[in-house]
Amino acid sequence: MAEVQTVQGAIDEADLGIVLAHEHVRFRDEAVAEEFPSRYDEQLELDAALLHVRAAAAHGVRTIVDPTAMFGGRDVRFMKRVADETGVGIVACTGIYSYDYLPHYFENRDIDTMADHFVEDIERGCQGTDIRAAFLKCAADAAGVTENVEKIHRACARASLQTGASIMAHSMPAVATGPRQVDIFEEEGVELARVQIAHCGDTDDLSYIEGLIDRGVYVGLDRYGLEMFLPIEKRNATAAELLRRGHASQLMISQDFCASIDWFPPEAAETFEASGGIRNWSMTLVFEEVVPALREMGVMDDASFNEIFVENPRRWLTA
Ligand SMILES: [Zn+2]
């Protein structure tokens, strides 16, 4: 039995239980939050995190993988508070969530030095605590795989090789970042079964998604509720066809929900709901609407549910 690091310490892989593979208990810019703290209400953020994590727990979720990295305001102490108060395990990451920008600090240091920072988070602990990161996070978005993005990917790959930790990469199917991201991991020698390409469900282009699956990575159908990228019905049709084609063992289903997020003024949430940009976005949407719909379509049974929500995250995290 392998162990998995959570914010409450190492647990047996068998105790991960039902996992949401991609949710954020809080998402905010750490620089803005540090410089202008009066603009944030930590109690409100905590209340929101507890509310949504408890709602997920009511659907049987025992573990949440939270890929909040640098620039998403990663705060492992906050995550531990949420885990302690809800009883739901939280798996934290290390890495850098940037679509291109790098601080001069990392711009002027090489890939291996960046990787050393990640290794320390995985082997010793994050942010001055003994809470260890369990996986690595990087991102590519509309700008594509820029020089800085590639540097972060290579550093994640090297830290993965040194520690055995798995990798999650935010991707943008609209500009087809996935194949290039996988190329980089492969060039660095990472076993592709340790890699999860997030947000593949933002497209219904089956050949694009299957192209990634064929290379051996996990693909995230992990933004249910974010209608601005793809509506639920289209996400479900894609998931159903992938299940029909026998890909259950490489799919992650989640919501990329943020219990709180500072990207927009608070009133924007209502505007997004009203305009249909988001719909029922939460930490429970997949259990309330997606799993029932896939069961009704006859493409999901107890075995494939278990595969997607228990076995895949466990295998990805532990190999
Ligand atoms: Zn995310």
C-alpha cells in the first residue's frame, strides 16, 4: 500500500475514498491579498470553503485534490483548517500557475533550481509547515506553451522524476496546448501515466481528447458548470462517448469549482449565472446532474463510477 500526502499528513491510498480530482477551496492572487488585505474577508472565505466541502462530503466525497499553486494563492494552512473542520482530506500541490508571466526571481534562475523549490515542498513541506505537496501543477492557456510555460513544465517534470510525484497540467483545448504539454513531459522522461491534462472537457472534439488518452495520460473532464467554455449537455455527450469507447480508466470528472475566487467583483457571479456563463457551478454538480445523466444514458455503472472517482485519482497519485 502506498501512502498519499494530504494536508493532515500521510494517509493510506485505500483511505482516499471518493475523490473530486480538481476543486479549489479558495482561489485568489496572493500578491493582491498580501498588499491589500482589507479587500478580503478570511472568515467569509473560510465559511464558503466549509459550506461547499461539507456539501461534497454529503455525497460521499472523502478527499479533494486542490491544485491551487503559486499565483492562485496557495495556502496550505487554510487548506488544513478546512480539512480539520470538515473531516474531508485535501491533497495539496506545488508548482506555478502561470499562463506566461514569471517573476524575475525565477526568470533569472534555471529549470533545475525551480525544480529544487518544488522538490522541497514535496519532501519537506510547504510554506514553512511540515504539510507536504503530493503532486505538481503547471499551466498552459491562450498564449500557448511560451518559453516561461515550458520552463515551468520542465521543472515540474524534473521534480516529478526526483520525487515520484504526479503532475497536473492546466490546458486549453481551444488552442490545443495538450499535445505539446505531453511532448515536454515525455522529452523529460516522465512516465505519462503520472500525468493528468486538466480541462480536456472544455472541448467536444473527441479526436483531440482521444489523441491525448492514446498517449497514456489522464484527461480531466473537470469544469462542469463552466458553461462559458462548454455547456453541461455537450460535456455529458463527450463523457458518454468516451465511456462507450472504453476510456473509463483515464477520465477524471470534477468541477474546477472555487469556493471563493477574487478574479471578479462579488456581484459578477450573479451576472455570470444570469447570462448562462455558469450554471449550478458547485462542488456537488457532478453528483447531482452529471452522474445521474450518465447512468441514465447507460454509460456509467457502479464499476465505472468507482473507476473514475476512486481508482483513477488513487492510481494517478500513487502509480
Ligand atoms: Zn483549477
